[in-house]
Amino acid sequence: MGGMPEQIRGASLNTAEAIELVETLAFLCDWFAGTDHAMLAASLARFVGTDGYDLVELQADLARFSFLLGGDAPVADDQQ
């Protein structure tokens, strides 16, 4: 983040903005886990271009980010 402009580094979200972002992240996680999971996983693999990051990891990252913004705690796939 060293190259990030000062106005972004010092940015903050109000409660309404944080809630909207949490809802958007939850929407994406639900979509990724849905019936198109295999197609989305293949698309992400093509986009990333390496085996180092997959859809499950992306879902976990988005769930963690959502939690840090005040969303529900991430739930492991086997606990849903």
C-alpha cells in the first residue's frame, strides 16, 4: 500500500457505507458458492493465471473483510 495516495490511505467509511459494502461482499460470497461455482472457479483461474489463488480462498478473503467491517463472522463451508 506504499504507493497509495494520501486521500485513500486516510479514508473512512460511515456506518451506512460499511453496511452496504458488507452486503455486497455477502452477495458475492453467496454467488460464488451457488450453482455456477465451477464456472466461476474456472474463470477466476484463467484470470489469475496461476494455481496460487482460487475461488475458495477468494470467498474466505471476502468473508474476512466483511467481518472486519462489522459483518457476521465467517462460517466454514462444513458448518453451513
